[in-house]
Amino acid sequence: MATFAKIGFFDAASHPLLQQTTRPTYRDFLVELFNACNISTTARKEYSEVSGGQDGELISRLLSFGHCKDKEIAAKTVKTIKFLGLYEETQIPENCSSAFDVICQRMEQRMAYIHNEQDMVLLHHEVEVEYPDGRPTEKHQATLLEFGKVENGRPTTAMALTVGIPAAIGALLLLQNKIQKKGVIRPLEPEIYIPALEILESSGIKLAERVET
């Protein structure tokens, strides 16, 4: 994502090329973003000449423009560019007016889950605890592994479950007046995380915890 930001795909301002009557293709727009980079006229000419070339040539351009620090990252970027269709000779829809619109539209189309496809959420936290009374240092580990579910033909993503349910729990605790503190509170207070974890576990979402000394 950092490389796409450097290319200019996260710019939310209206782009002149996308305001023209004739719609550019995704490839045209990618070339334009590269041409807008702070590079020499010679380098711009070289890129225009090889814009239809092989992966190796695109990798070389990414490296020469300073968007990527090493060849491995550049190769992954080119693979992602092609996966998202940002290198296709297809016209960009009229509802895209900025570079950010373009990449969001491509991601929504190319990264959408197919029917009955499941996602996975994996969280792993390690916290090292030091006690002031001289007790041995402890390492607390908590791991969450959750998969998307399909019930009665209707899919629910793991991301929706692990984000939506905690948000609903927070709202429930507030409505039940079980949270006495006011203002913006981080979920590090016992009155928040203890009942929240209990409700999560009853909903089938549970952290595997381990303590090492």
C-alpha cells in the first residue's frame, strides 16, 4: 500500500485526466501518474516507450522512480497492479474523478468475495509484564483465529463478526449503564473488557490465552 501511495493512487483530489470527455483507460491513467512523478524528461520518455512491455520493465521503472527500494517489493507491486486491472486497456467509469476513486473501484470489483468464500481473521498479541515487587517477568499471549461462516446460504465474514460484535457489545454495555466512566475510553478498563470478553465467548468468539514465566 505504501508503494501505491507513492505512485499517487491515494490522492482524493479531482484529477484533470478524469475530467475529460473521452475517458482514459486504466493503463493510460497509470502512465499519467508515473509521468507526474518528479523524474527527468528522459525517464518519462523511457517509461512511455515500455508501458506496454513485460513485468521486468515495469519493475525497472518502479525502482528507477524510487517508488520501491528493492526488486522483490517492485515485483509484488507489479503483480498487484495487474491483479487489480490497473494495467488494462479498459475505460475508467465516469463516476471515478480521482486516483483514489479509481483504486477503490478496482479493489471493490477484484477483491470481493465469491459465493460461499470464507475469510479469516488472525490476531496475536504478546505483552511482557514486569512486577515492581521482584516477581519473575511474565509473557502473556492471546491468539484469536476466526473464520467466516455460511448459514442457510448466507455468508458472514470473519471481519464483520470480529468488528461488528464488539461494537454492539460496547453499545449494549452503555445502554445497560454498566460503564460508569464518561468520555472517550479505551477498552483497557476492567468494567469494559471483562464483560465484553464474556459476551464474546458466549457468541463463539474466544481468545486462546497463555502465560509464560
